[in-house]
Amino acid sequence: MGVLMMDTSCDRVGEFRGVAGPYWSLRPIGGGTEWEAEPEQVRPVDPIERLHAETARANARSRGEWL
């Protein structure tokens, strides 16, 4: 799993994918459609947020949602 960031504008955790013009590209944990976030609205996840995101990903994989 890459660097996890919290987009505070929409309260979503995503993997940092790179810079696209003035925005940062984030991707949902385990895949999906990337979204763009304003850098000033993004911060590194804290340990609890990381644990929650990793647990959600593992649970989804166990249900066959993210393979």
C-alpha cells in the first residue's frame, strides 16, 4: 500500500498517486477511480485512520470486492 493521505474536504482516505497540475491525485484504498484534491486540504493519515483503512480493505478483500 502506498502513502495514505486524508482528504479533509470530503473526509476520505486515499493513496497518494501524484501531482496533476495544482492538485494531488488520490486513489481509494484497494483501487477505484482516482480523485483530485487541493494540497492544502490533504494531510497524512494518523495511526487510527491507517488502521481503519487497512481493516476496511482486508474486509472487502475477504468478501471478494477488491482482488
